[in-house]
Amino acid sequence: MLFTAQGRRPSTSTAGRSWSLVVWAGIASIMTAPGQTAAISVFTDSLIDSLGIGRTQLSVSYLVGTLAGAAAMPWVGRALDRFGVRVVMAAIAALFGAVLIGISFATDIVGLTAGFVGIRMAGQGALGLAATTLVAKHVTERRGLALGVTAAAGSAGISLAPVLLERLVSAYGIAAVWRLEGLAVWVIVLPVALLALRHLGRPPAHRWAGQERESGGRDQDTAPAGPDPEPAFTARAAVRTAMFWAIASGLAAAGMLTTAVNFHQVSVLGEQGLSATEAAANFIPQTVAGLLSTLAVGALADRIAPKYAVALSMLLLAASLAALPLVRPGWAAIGYGLALGCSAGSIRAVEAAAYAHYFGTGHLGAIRGIATMISVGSTAFGPLALSFGHDLAGNYATVVTVFAALPVAVVVFAALAPDPRRGRSATGAGGAG
């Protein structure tokens, strides 16, 4: 049974409405695809040819766009808390669609970079943050499973998008496809925000009145206590805890390392004896495992402390990276893909549920906005770090094996991080549950 944000047992119709939010959030997650690396990769060769730029220039442009887009996430998160998911999602959809149409007119590297900033900020970051925050704020019982379903829907859509986009680009060209994507975002996401979510009101004014502003004599880190028994941390209070950084470290490690090996996958697995076709096909077990683990770990996060689900994800990531030297064509390569996919799916499923569990939902958008900035930013450095390491070591296996130490460190960090709710209760600060 689901519960409302105030902890009351809802009627059957209210419970059904709560699960309908998972559907709408899943649709919004799917529509982040135009801003995701998998979909943008379809445009790479055509962009190089049409703009007359080199692959390195394109990569740097994408790096700048990703980092600049990531920097906006804390403000997006604060807006979600202050104005509500419905209003912010509608604004994001309007901007995302406009940027996709706008980038279709880019004629040089400057215009392309500006477009990358917009689609990475609105697509990969803001719309995904809004979709998962919608579920995390409004579905409290079996929240992990609900977030797992949302993440699985998004992952499936993102994985399938390149297949459709590749055919469309071949038939109509990149400019027309970008404009089509922009129109699709407007036609699909705007009605979800404005019509399907119309029953969602704005957050209570007391959650923001005076809390995140400097004023003398007040404890700025404690949100006002109310009837909601869940913990009530502001973003500033959350980032002072070890638990926030344990979860954020898991997100950063997964984002950086998974993106690194996926970006160079054909070359990485080619060194292990796989053909280009076999290496590309390894995305299939990764996708399947990611979808299944997203659902499984999402449900598991409802039954155990979320930090242990983070640790599980990191163990799977470390195992897949450490096993790379043993990968050969056949079952070993499939096993590598399954482990890597499971680790990525696991962290996606548990992140939003973990922050809601430990810090409450009153300022969840602001808290996750900071975490999303870290996560998205980390993806920009992964491919570059692996390429640089390859130049130093002369092979990928050595570098990837060394990288496996990073998720192991996160496992230890997460296991030792104290529950921040206990510390809040012990000091008598308001809002701890």
C-alpha cells in the first residue's frame, strides 16, 4: 500500500493516482533521451562532416557542454522544492524543446557548444532530476520499487533511442531530426506536466520562508518540524554529513567509470580479442542487466538501509572492472557486460530513494540537485581519464584494473558512514525521524 506525503493511509483511488505518477515520471525519463550520450552519439559523424570540425574539437565541445549543464543542477533542484515539480517540469520541457530546435541551426563550433550546454542541462540533467524527484516526493511507501520502475523505463527508452534516431538521421539528416525531437518533447512532456500533474499543488510556503536565506539568530540547517515524521534536512545540512558524500561518491564513481569504458568500448574490448561487432553487441547484456537490476535493487532498497544498496552497486562495478583482463570472446565477455550493466542499474535505482530516506523530501530537489551536478560532471571526465591512462600504460586493462580501487573505496566509505538521522535526533534538532 502507498502512503501520502503526510503519512496517511490513502484510499484506493489515491493509491492508484500515486502509481500513475510513476507512469508519468517514466515517460518524462524516456524523453530525456535526446540529451543523453547514447542518442547524441548517432549525430557524431554527421556533425564532424557538416561543420568541418575534428573529432577532438567535437569531444571538447561536448565536455564543455556537459560541465556547464551540470553546474545548473543545484538551482534546478531548489526550484523543484520551491515551485513544485509540475511548474518546473513544464519550464524544463519548454526550454529543452526550444534548445533542440535551436541547435539544428548551428553552423560552427560555438553554436554547437551552446546547444550542447542546453541539451545536457535540460535533457540529461534537469528533466531526469524532475522525473525522479516527482516519484521520490509523492510516493513514500515502496518508494524504491517505484523509483526502480521509473529508472527502468528511462533506461529502456534511452537504450532504444539510437536505433530509431540512426534511421531517421540517415533518411532526413541531423537538422530535421533535432527539430523533430524538439517537437516531440513539447508534444509529450508539456501535456504530462500541465495536464497529467495538474492535481499537484505548490509546496507549503513554510518550507521555504526564511530557511535558505542568511538571517541572524536562526539555525539555518533545520527545517521546521511538522506533522510529517520523516527527517527534514535542508541542503546545507545534508552536505555536511558523511552519508551525503557516500552516496554522491557512488554516483560519481559510477558515472565516471561506466561512461569511460562505454565511450571507448570497441577499443577496450578489442584489446581483449573481441571484434568491433562483438564489442558493440556487448551493450545488449549491459542493457538487459541494467533494466533487471534497476527493478530488483529498487525493491531491495525498500527492505535494507539504502547505503548497503549503494555498496552493492560499487562492488559490482569493481568486480566488472577488475575482471576486464580476463575477458575473452564468448561467455566471459557476456559476464563482463552483465556485471557492468547491473552496477549502473543499481545506482540509478537507489540514489533518489537513499537521499529521501536519510534526509526527507522537504528539500529533496535541492539535495539531489547538488548530487546530480556531481554525477553529471563526473561523466565528462571519464573518457578523458581512460584515454590519458591508456597513453601512459599502453593498454586499457591495466588502467581499468587500477580504476577498480575507486568503487572499493566508496564501499568502505558507505559502510562506515553513520545514519545522519540518528545524529540529528541525538542533538535534538528538529525534523529527524
